[in-house]
Amino acid sequence: MQLNEKDIAHLAKLARLHLDATTQKRFAEQLTRVIEYVEIISQEKIPAQAEYESGAVDPLNFRPDEKKDFKAEELKNLPAKKSGDYIVSPPLT
């Protein structure tokens, strides 16, 4: 599928891209290759229930929920740094 200049200009506008002529041509070539690749992939025959492959022994084997009783004072003493009743953490950047 070959994209024309009008298609590329419309896609660039939707993506809020400001492309010069050289970049627009390169974008058109790259996007055309992506679309052709997707067309190739979509033609592949995949079984209705393809077997899931994972390195994990059983990826959906969740541990059971268990209720644990904690005392408030124990929980307050867990953080490494505190300021009163608040936990001190490094600033997020």
C-alpha cells in the first residue's frame, strides 16, 4: 500500500507533527513499510487456541490471600527513615 502526500499530511496533522518535505518523504517510506509488514503478519494463520509459551512454570498460579495481623506500632517502625508518623522518601525526579 502506497501512501500519497495527502495521506501523510493528514496523518502528520493528526499527530501534530510539523514535517518538512524531506522528512515527510522519509516518513511516507517508513510508514509504507510498516503497513506492508502488518499486512504480511495479518495473513499468518494462527490456531484458534495457540498454546501460551512462557519460561515460568505456571504463570497464573497465584498465591492464596492470607490475612495477617499486624500491630500499628510494628508497622510504624518498618520504614528506614521517618519524621514523626510520616515516612521519609527520596524526592521523585
